[in-house]
Amino acid sequence: MQMLRRAWIDRTVFAAFAVREVDGQSIDDAIADADEKLVCVFFWGIDCFNCDMAKKAMLARPDPIQAFDLVWLHANVYAHPELGQRFGLHGIPVFMFFQNGKKLGRATGWHGPQFEAAVANARLKAAGKPIA
């Protein structure tokens, strides 16, 4: 009898940043619940090396991430593949930004300066200003 390996999920980053889990049924309501705040949805997957590296990088420098003042959501796209299809994901991790239900941008992978620029551009777009 073959034993299936059950993946261990490190949820430390989700607790550290108060990241709410969403799925295909709850994502729209969760984004709407944020009102005027900028929402970041972290699309990830179990046993995804790059996703784990992103989590570790976020935990290594939490203060700058907290300073973004984002509403954080997360979705495991391996468990909810309909989200990958809906949002056109071809790889993970992906961070997508929303405000008032409108998609404002995305960052692929985790690279501190790239993520920071994606947040800044999402805020500019939300304000109707040209992005950098």
C-alpha cells in the first residue's frame, strides 16, 4: 500500500500579517469587505519552493511590509484551481492588488523592491494618476 505524503503548510506568515484565507466562493466578498483599503491577495501553493521563499523573505523583514498598510488575503491555488484560471495565473507566487473590487496590478514572485513598486503603482492607479 502506497502512503501519500501530506504536505506541511507553514502558516506563520499568514498569522504574522493577519492574512485571511479565501477561496473561489469567498474572495469577492473579502475584497469588498476592505472598503477603501488596498487589498493584496497572495496566490500560493503547497510545496511551492518560490512561495516558501516569499514567505521566509516576508518574515525576515516584517516592518516594511506592515508599513504598506494592506488588507491581506491568501489563496492556495492548488486547492482552488478555479482561482488560477479566473485570474490568469501561469505561475506562483503572485500578489494581486485590488481596491473597491477593481484589480489594480500584480507582482510575480517576491522581490522586495519589485513588490514595493507594485504597491506604489496600485495606489497611483487607484488615485487615477499615471503609474511609475
